[in-house]
Amino acid sequence: MTKTLGLGIVGTGRMAARMMQTLAHVPGVQAVAVASGEQARARDFAARFGIQAALGDVAELAARSDVDAIYVAGRTGAHAAAARAAIEARQPVLVEKPLAAGRDDARALTDEARRRGVLLVENLWCLALPAWREMARVVTSGDLGAPLHMDFAFGYPVTRAGYGSVFDPADGGALRDRGIYGVSLAISLLGSVSDVHTTLRRDEAGADLGADLMLRHAGGATSHIAVALDALMHNSASVSCAGGLLRLEPPVVGAERLLVQPMAPLGAPGQGGGLGDRLRAMPAARKMAQKRNALKPAFHSFGADQYAPMMTHFRDLVIGNRTESDLIPHDLSLAAQDVLHRARAEKD
């Protein structure tokens, strides 16, 4: 396919509008139609962003000859139905995370996509960021030894007025909206999960405002994932390996800085009383040593827009007639959905 990829947009909310900004930085992709259950909203969205067609039905959008692929935004609870309509029309589809509101719907989608040979990708966009990909490369290379533990935190306060659906117990919550990032990263780096232990902090309506997950992976590694809608966290991720540490610097979601810190095992301590011990007893000397020895994270730019690497990846998959992403394969999406299901079921 050498022509510009015609993209159909499903949904008119915050993420659909945000993706329109991204498309300005992704050559070869142009939004040509938008669909919403409320056609008036589709018309307003189309006028706002200069889109040719505004429709009230996803199936009608998927059937258009100028639509080559579909991006599904909108509420989590509506993802599965919109993605299925795209798959049934044999349209490649990028679905906003999480892929579906539950693991059964996610499994049904991946099964149908595989059966029809249609590209289906979950928009776990952070996995496409250069800094995240470099972390995965270093871990996979074994240069720092076996990965043994991952720590991930993502949280900053948001309001119901600005993020209404995130506070809907049936549709959002910290675990679905933010935990999916840490869970998918943990699985991609440490492998499948054998045990899930969860602490959820919920509001009076039942929406999880905070979630704390302790995961044990089948290979023996562990991970700790903490997310919140109402608290500021350290917003970073670290992977502890036998021979060192990797750390995605804040903001972890959108990270561009990666610290790689090798460290050989320490030998037996000295007898004490030497010059090194005397220097360590001097605050000024310690300050100078810390400044001299401080490691600086490497900068891995995502370019002009943090979502552009993922949309570029999706574009290339469509052009290459691929039916599954090697970066975000179906098995990863399903494994993450399984962890979210187990985490919620433990507390429901």
C-alpha cells in the first residue's frame, strides 16, 4: 500500500481528540471518517478536526472504501463491540487500552481476529516508546544478568469533571486505566504471572482509586505495581537484575530517560582505618564523590509526540499486511487481561 492510509476514528472523547494531534506527526496516515453513537458529536468532532465524514454507526464507517484501518477510542466498555465490527469488516484495528472491559471479551476478540486473519492491536503505546524498548532490549540481552524484580508506580490526581469515565466502576478505575501499563511491562520483561495479590482502595461508588499489586512470575521473579487516581506517586519503573539496575525516569508513562547501572557483587569489607574510611567520614568528601560518580540516564527521544511511535508501528503493520504485532502480541494482551481479572476478582 503506497497511498495515504485512511483512518476511521471511533469515538469523540479525550483520547480520540488526542490521537488527532498525534496524526499530524505520523506521515502516511490521515483521518477520513469518524463515528459516534451520537451522530451530532461525530459532526462536531469532524468539523473541529477537518474530517470528511461523520457517521453514527461503526459498521457504516468500517464499510467505507476510503477507510483502510480503524482506531477505537471511547469508553472501555464499548471497545469490544466497536473492535468486533471492524474485524467483521476485515478492517485492521488499533484499540485503545485496555482491549476490553474483561478477559472473556478480550479473548473473543483475539480469537475472531485470528480466525479472520485481521490485524488487531491493543494501544499499549508505552511499549513502543524508545526508552521502554531499550529497557526491554537490555533485559533480554542478559547484559545485566537475570531480571529478578520490577517496581512500577504511576499516579497523579485527576478530577471526575475531567476524567469522568475513569471513575465509573464498570468502565474505569485505577487498575484498568493505569495498572495495565505496569502489568503489561512486567509480563513482557519477566514472563507469565503465577500469583496475584492485590490491595484496592475504592470510593463509595466502588471505583478503585488506588491499586497495589504484588505479582510472582512463573520463572521466580517478582513485580510490584502501584497506581492511583488521587495521589502523586514517584512515576518511575525499575528492574533489578543480578548484575545491575535499570530505571525509567519520571514520567514513567511517556519516559524518555533510561538509567542503566551495572554493579558487580561486592567482595569482603576491608579492615577499616584506611584513607577511604577517613574520607567517608567527611560529609564534603562524600558529596564530591557522589557528584563525581553519579550516573546520568540516557535520553531516548520519542520525537514530536509520545503516541507517534505506536501509531507509526500500527501503520507499518497495516502496510505490511501483518495480522499480529510482534511488539504487542495477542498473548501479551490476554495475559495482562488475566492479571487484571484476577486482581479484581480477589477483592470483589
